[in-house]
Amino acid sequence: MITLKSVTLRRSAKVLLDGKEVWSGPSSAAGTATFKVHKGGRYQMQVALCNGDGCTLSDAKEIVVAD
């Protein structure tokens, strides 16, 4: 006999610009992240997907923000 426990995993996503968190929220298979960038320039953007075991960080992608 196998007994399964109900486990709630906290799943979240984060957006980082130059290593600083600018957005966080619940993660899903599809969605959007809306946030303000207060200064134009070149940034290294990464996405982190997190659960109860920790976070996995994407490779950095350069973005350009015009002001």
C-alpha cells in the first residue's frame, strides 16, 4: 500500500535586470511580466523559475531600453 501526501509546491518566477530583481510573481506555462524600467540603457535580462527546491536561472539576454 502506498500513501501519498498532499504537497503544495511554491512555484514562482522572477525577472532580473543586471542581477537585480525587478519583477516576481506566480509561474505558469505561459504568462506575462509587466514592470517599469526607470532609466534607459543596456541591461542583461534573466528569468528565474523557482520551486521548493530553489531557483533555476536562464542565460542572460541583452536588452536595450530607450528613454
